[in-house]
Amino acid sequence: MSGDSSDSRPATDGGSAADAPDDDSRPAPSEQPGPEERPHPEGRRNLEGIRIDPVVEAEHESRRAVISALVEDEPGVLARVSGLVSRRQFNIESLTVGPTTVEGHSRITMVVEETDPGIDQIEKQMAKLKPVISVGEVSGDAVTAELVLLKVEADDPAAVHAVCDMYDGRTLDAGPRTITVQLTGDEARIDDALDAFRQFGIIEIARTGQTALARGDTPTAPGEKPGTAGEPTTHDS
Amino acid sequence: MSDTAAHPREDDPEGAEEPAEGADDAPAADPDETPAAGAVSTGAESVVAALEAAGAETAFGVQGGAIMPVYDALYSSSIDHVTMAHEQGAVHAADAYGVVSGEPGLCLATSGPGATNLVTGIADADMDSDAMLALTGQVPTEFVGNDAFQETDTIGVTRPITKHNYFAGGADTVGDTVGEAFELSRAGRPGPTLVDLPKDVTQDETDETPGPAAPPAGTDPDPNADADAVEAAARAIEEAERPLCLFGGGVIKAEASDAARTFARTYGIPVTTTMPGIGSFPEDDELSLSWAGMHGTGYANMAITHTDCLIAVGTRFDDRLTGGIDTFAPEAEVVHVDIDPAEISKNVYADHPLIGDAERVLDQLTAAVREAPDAEAWRERCAEWKETYPLTYATPEDEPLKPQFVVEAFDEATDDDTIVTTGVGQHQMWASQFWTYTEPRTWVSSHGLGTMGYGVPAAVGARVAADNMGEPDRDVICFDGDGSFLMTMQELSVAVREDLDITFAVLNNEYIGMVRQWQDAFYEGRHMASDYTWMPEFDKLAEAFGALGLRVDDYDEVAPAVEEALDYDGPAVIDFHVDPEENVLPMVPSGGANGKFATAEDQL
Ligand SMILES: Cc1ncc(C[n+]2csc(CCOP(=O)(O)OP(=O)(O)O)c2C)c(N)n1
């Protein structure tokens, strides 16, 4: 191998080794144009990998999205979904799970705060999980609701009951020191109610997170055929 | 090959002669034609019958309590078993077996420590989308969750690093589960799957023979891309002035290398590959710009930076390829072909997403592009960049042996179909830079996870695959670093036992060199924990294992040693003492712009 090898490595200073033939015309690294001496294009991409149109700013704002997934109700499905979300650092606001009208199916409803490409990725990554049958974003006019349990100081029971009535809440437990109330409704209504209860001193709170169904005939998860009572949900895949 | 199954049992001469019924007509790719497995009497027999029916030929593994029933069922199976020294060896060997053969690799381990020893290799296969099935023993179902002896939550541990994992529910269904897992590993985008096998499930009696193996519904997607999307992409390609193909590992996995070559050559489009895509396009072709990314060629990175139409096939745009996303192919319209919709616009926005099988979509594209893009000037520019930024290194006489020279010496001494495996570090980069790859499935390395120690067991798996494929004359070379070699060199014992013809070239720089390089570049030369002057003498170690051991210090010893090792029929280790200060260049600093690669240290 020494001497007559036919490759063309450059001989460097003092490099008279037979291994490094003199007839190499290739520029040595030090003769190659340095990083700043090379031509560089003007264009750029943003952090989502989208080419930036110099006129239109292409940064994406985060928004709230409700994602509904129809899944096989097998052991570990929630761990798979939550593991996916945490591993990929998606910004999740709430996650609810419950059975559907089909035995062996569950619905997972996830509220996320992400940019459009992020929401798109969540849907695509969830769709890759084997137990996920169908997944999609529920449109903006979906019917959404959340259940909240709320424990407040019982210093003024009459006032607590009055506020509770105003928001169609129910008193689940009333004692000498605390009153526990149940509220349901969409986000705006819950927020308003919580504001009103704050005056009494909120001791503890438990929220389920939003759950949602698409309005009217629209399927909640893509391809889902909504059923009525006794008529099971089906899905064409 | 096997130390058990291939030889007839002494007490049962027919044992190995008569494999389970149906085993011989395997394999078959089409699930409809896959024969159902032969009669079984236990869950373990059902597991083995399912594997035989799915076409598995070789398993790599280590015995243990919880997996013993499966091993017992392998005793009279047509499937060869290669006992490895460590489960990490088994999983990397299975992975490499899959890369070389194109069939899913198969590895076995017992519960607890056996299963956790597989974890690195499963994660490695997951990152590189390699089809592989891992079978792990588990404590009996009634003990699961009780912290029983050698219990680990294998399903929980491997959930994020598998395509899907299964907890076997019972002896009647376990065969079908294993068959499904095997097929799922190669369906659509390949990846590792795992079946956790509680001991009672494999021990229990059953007469349920597994049905034909098929992937679960919806996991084998439509291979064709949307026709309108193909048309739109074809128009973009026709109009491009600076088109560039970027072929990733997906091209090789989809057996699309021929289609890729046809496409690029038909339309005269220059080609660069990702590191896992090495071999998809011949690097000695005029159109080839070799591979791009952190240590890719300067000309590939210049082309990526200046292209106006990037035709990316089967790549996930890893950050080692892209550098900073904001400067990656900043002027390019991106055509992205991938079987996995989740890869589309994950890292780089795709103007033309083409979801489908790489081979089919490349055929679709080849048909849809009517006119070659007018790219004469661009091709000339690419050729100039090749002249301006060649891969080079200095070989002055008074310097220690250069590692690049060793790689070139092996390349010259071997044929095109030679299989190269590597560990991870500088040697891996030199093995990819200074070897001219021309064929798919000849470059076997750890890309996405970057696992030191991959090289030795991968060489074992690659050798077994080549032998199984009836190609014993192909050379298998493992380029390893001293640090990487030390991590899994116990598998040398397997190479000796199985008499595997492999040449291990240790590029010994007495450093974990890639770390030393970064310390010099970014940590002011503080060599914290990278100084490996305590390395054993690998040639003597090789002899202790029963392999041929050679040591090389100078240039003129290289050729004779290479020749002796290649001629040697069995495992040979050459301990090449190379220049400890040599660095891998060019280099795009982490997160930097591809076009701003450094060709010398002082540019970092
Ligand atoms: C299992 C593992 N541990 C640590 C690392 C980090 N690492 C990357 S390259 C490298 C150095 C490899 O040294 P060696 O195998 O001797 O090869 P060289 O770079 O010297 O060629 C290290 C420690 C890794 N990639 N994998």
C-alpha cells in the first residue's frame, strides 16, 4: 500500500512521503474558500421550516384547539397518548377520556395550545399510534363542557347558594365550615362562575378538563358515524 | 449457524431433520399467501410456529428463566439461533441482520435485565426505522406488577422506543400476536416492535395454531401518492433551475434505489444523500455529490444551500443533516416523499408532500416529469464545488498513520458489495467519507441514536445475513473506534465460535476521539474523560478470544495487514494505531448553516 497507491491525497509541506503523490491538484483544506468567502443565499426559513416570504411574516401564533380521537379501549392506550404528548413537548391544556357508544372504543378529548404546524403534528403523531382509530380537530363551534368541583368557605351560606343558582350549579355538600359546589358548562361560563365564587374564598378545586362533541350531523372524529341511543357508533376506515 | 437447532439432537435424531410443518414453505411476503403454522401444543410452540410462518430464519439472543419455554420450542425449529454474549449484542445483530437482508431482524431476551439490555438497541432501531422484532420473557402473569424476581415493566420501558409493543394475553392468541408484531415491524414505515411474553403464556397448553400473519388494519398504507400532488411536484421540478435530489434511508428500506437512480439520471438531477441514505445512489456517479450534513462533503452542503428545488425522498430531516432549520435549503421549494405522513412538514415545510412508498412515488414522478429541468449550469456549478471542496487529508511521512488512509486501503482492497459496519465517533465519519459506496445495504451504522458499540455486534448480524443470503464471499468490515470496540467487543467470542469471516479494523487513537475533537474546538482543549491511554492491546485481546490479531503503526504495514486479515478465513482484528490528533472535517457546527462548513480547525 505504501508508495504506489493511485489515490490523490495532497502532499502538504514537507510531505514527501511516497503515500502522498505530488501530482495531486486538489486544494488542501487550507486553500479552500473559508465559510464567509463563499456565496450565501438571501432566503431563510422560520423555525417551522417554512420559507419566509420577505413581504409576509410567516411566524405562527399559538391557538387553542380541541382534538378528538377515537381509540381502541385497550390497556395502556392513555399512557401511549400522554407519553407521546409529553415526549414531544406539546403544550397540552387538558385531556379527558371516556367510553363511546361502541364497546371497546373510547374517546379522548385533548385541548392544546399550539401553532398550526404543532396542531397538525399532534394529529399526525396520534394517528400513528396503533390503538388510535381516528383523530381530528373538532371545529370551532363544537359543543364543549367541563365539570368542576369547588369547595368554598361557608361563612355566608345564603350568598354561596345564590351564586350557585345563578350559574346553574348544585350544592353537593354543605357543612359548618365548607360548602362544595358542582359546576358544568363551557369555558366562558366556568370562568365567570369561578370569578364570582372567589369572593367567598376558594379552598380546593378539581376540574375535569374540556370534553367536546362536534355540533349537529358533523362527525366528531373524522369518518365517525354518530349513532343514537342503542345504535352504536361506527367508523369507516 | 446455530449452536443448538442446526445440529440434530442426539437423543432425538429426527428432531432437527423435521422442522415444524409448514416451516419450509415460508417465507412469503403476501399475507394472503402466508401458510398457517403447523400443529402446536404450547404457547411457546405457537410463538415459534408464527415466526417460521412469517419467514424468520435467524434469531439472536441470550437465554434466561422467563424466555426458556420459547428457547425450548426453538430446539426443534428451522429457525437458527445465534447465542450472543450480551443482549445488546443480540439486538444490534438483529438490527444489522435486518438492514443487510431486508427482512425484519429477530432478537430474544429474558425478563428484567435481559429486556433492559435490549433497550439501547431497540431505541437505535426506532431512530433508524429498522424493521425488527424483539421477544422478551416476562414473569408469570399473576406476578406482574408485584416486583417479582427479574420483573421489569418492559412494556412501559419500551413504549416510547417501539413502533408498537404488545403484552401477550394468553397461549391461544400469542402466536397471532407475534405474527402481527413481525409484520407490523416492516409495514409502512419500518420500526422495531416488541412482544412481552409472560412465562405462563408460553408454557400453557394450546392447540390454537396461529393464522397467517398480517399487520393490523390501517398500518400498511396506500403506496401511491396523490396523483394531483405528483403532477404539481412534477411541474415544480421541470421549472427548477437548481434541482437537487436528497435520498434518505427510506429509499433503501423501500428497495427504491433503482427507481431513485432512474429518476435522477433520466432528468440529470444531481444527488446528495443523508448518512443513512448512503448506498442508495452510487457515489462514483457523475451526478453524485456524496452525503450532506454535519460531516458531509462541502459540495453536498453547498448544493443543499443553493438548490431551488429539493426532491427529498425517505428522510426525516434530522438536525445532523439540516443544521439550523432557518438556513437549510433556504431558497428551495421542497418536494417531500415519505410513507409516514407525520414526517411531512415536521422539521422542514414541504411545498409538495407526496405520501407513499418511495419506489412507487419515484416511478410516479419519473412518469410525470415531461421535460428535464434546464440545469446544465447548475450541474457545472456542482462539479466546480466538487473540485473546490474535495475530501482531503494530509499524509506527511513524519506523522503517525492517518485513519482515512486505512479506510481507503480497505476500500481499494475489496469489492463493491462489501458490507461496512461501524461504531460511533470519528472513525464512523471517516468510514463514511473515505469509502466509495455504490450499493444499498452495504453501509450499516447507527445514525439517529449514535450508539457507540454498534459496530461489532452489527458485523456479526451482517455476516450472518450475508451468509443466509448465500453470499459468503462478500467481505464484512467493521471500522471501530477504540472506545466503541471496548463497549461490545465481547461479541468477538461469538464471531469466533460461529467462525464468522469478519475483519475488525480498530482505528485506535487512544481517545474517544470525537469527544476530544469537540473539546479542542469548543472547550478550550480540556480533555476531560476523553483520554483513553489505558486501552488494552487489541491484537492480543483478539488472540485471547481465538481470533487473528494484528497491529499496525506505520503506512507501509497497512497493505500487508489488510491483505492478511481479508485472506484470513474467520474473524480478524487489526489494531491500527492512528494519529490521535486527527480531526473529522469538514464540519458544520451544531445548528449552523450547512453552507458555512469548516474545512480547517481554525474555522470552527
Ligand atoms: C453509548 C454511547 N456513549 C457515549 C457516546 C458519546 N460519544 C459520541 S462519539 C464518542 C467517542 C467515540 O470514541 P471512539 O469509539 O474511540 O471513536 P473515535 O471517535 O475515537 O473514532 C462518544 C463518547 C455515544 N455516542 N454512545
